[in-house]
Amino acid sequence: MMCISCSQRENIVSISGRKIVLNDSPYIIKGICYHPVSKGSSQRSFETLTQDLDLMNEAGINTIRLYSPIDDKAVLDEIHQAGIKVIVGFGYNQNGYFDILSGSFIDYITKYKSHPAILFWELGNEYNYHPEWFEGDMANWYHALNHAAKKVHAIDDQHPVATAHGELPDSLAMSICTDIDIWGMNVYRWDDPTGVFTEWKAISDKPMYLSEAGADSYMTISKLGYKQGENQVAQADATEKILTSIFEHKDICAGVALFAFADEFWKAGNSNTQDPGGWAPNSSGVPYDGAPNEEYWGIVDIERNKKDAFYIVKEQYKESKR
């Protein structure tokens, strides 16, 4: 049985300058985005959790980033027992399921704020790309976001509040969202995110981390010596360069949640098969073909076989001192 008072003493997360601090020690996020969906399904399931946590421990992963809350104490307990922390993400409108619009996200925080697996709370995921969700005016989202952050601070003084922004936040976001403690940024700048760190340093002294970064293992076209088709070498090469940049800038960047743990068959076609799919080649910052093939982003495949990128993550995360 969890000792609530002990859990509180052992899980105080705070901010010191640009650093995230866990129990008085700087905490570097060596993370992974985690939304496990089995082959043939479109719903999240934790049936492979024990195997997944073993693989994460092998890779040196210390943090899981979730896109929606886990309302299952046994799952959170197992994650904690594996020595891994959780960033819990809340959506704006999830039909009342612990979302910001209904206010029910506060019910979740009240219920789980003393659980030792929690690292911090995260509100929204790159909503700045969707003004149509907010009557065409992003200020509506930013005001809702800041109001939600204030509500969290009122009931939980032991965990910071973050948001996951698509790329570097603009002046509108920064001027309204003054109660956000940590800025997550989903950044896809080919294989070198270095520029975002200097850009952030120029506009804020708050902590930031890359809430998404990485590469997929499918080349829509042949390019830069990487052949068309499934290409684990391309993914591994890009992952190595991205992680190297991040850990070379730990004075500014508090870490990364690499996207993603396992391939996701539900995203681009028949959920029983792995289908290429994404934007047109050369249309985005995804290395090295510019096409984010949505079902190929895992560092392991859907059967949990390790890809080349897994070994890059293992090397980088184990070498990066906490």
C-alpha cells in the first residue's frame, strides 16, 4: 500500500532557473512518447506494459510522456516500480474525460497528485496548429491554458505545469501564458534542433524541453544516400544527431521525450498492417525525406523488436549524466 506522506516527501518536483529539480537534484528528461496500441486496434492498451518497461529500462529511459491520463493506479504503480516518471498530458476537449474544457482534469490531479510516478502535468499538445478549434483565435486557447495552469497551482504545489507547443512559442503565447512553468516544444528541424535552444534563451529564462523530436524509419523517396522504403539506418542516424544536439545544450534544454516508443499501425491505414503514409516528400522538417510516415516512428516495432534507433537511444541516454 502506498504511503501518501512518504510519496509526497520523495516526489517533490520544482523549478530552479532553467532546471527541473526532483528532490533537490537536477532532472534531465531522457524520455519517450508512449501511446501503446496493439495491432488491429485503435485503442490504447497496457497489455505489454511489463515488457515495455523492461525495454525502457534497458534503453536508459527515465520518463514517459503520455498524451492522455492513465486512470489506473496499478499501471502507475508498475511504472513507478520500474523507476520511471510520467508526464501526464491533458487535452482541451476530450468529451469530459479529464479534459480542460469540462474542468474534469482537476479531478484527475486531485486523485493522483501524491502518486510518486508523476513528474509534472502537461496541458495541450501543439494546439497552436489548430486555431479552428478555438473560433479561429489562438488567444482563446492561451487564455484557457493559463487559467487551467492557475487551477493546477491552486491545488498542487509539488508538480510544475507544462504545455507542449508546436515549435517555439510566439509573443502572443508568451504574453498570455505567464503561469506555465515549463515549455515543451514539438520540434522537427531535420536532424539538428540546435537553433531552438538559442532562440528560447533569447526570449525566456524558464525551463524548456523537447516534448517531441525524432525521425521515422521509412523513406518515402530515396535521398541523401538513404534508399526508399523501410530504412532503420536513416532513423538511427537522425536520432543520434538530434540527441547529441539536445545533450550538448543541457544548460538550456531540460531533455527530450523522443517520438515514439513503438510503431503505431492505427494511424495511416488498416490497423492490422503497417502502411506508409504522411505528407508529401520534402514538405516538412522530418529527416530525411520530409515525410512523416506515421506508422514507423517507434524505436521498437509493434512486436517489440528493437530497431537500430533503439541502440542509439540506449547509448545516448546511458551516457548522459543525470
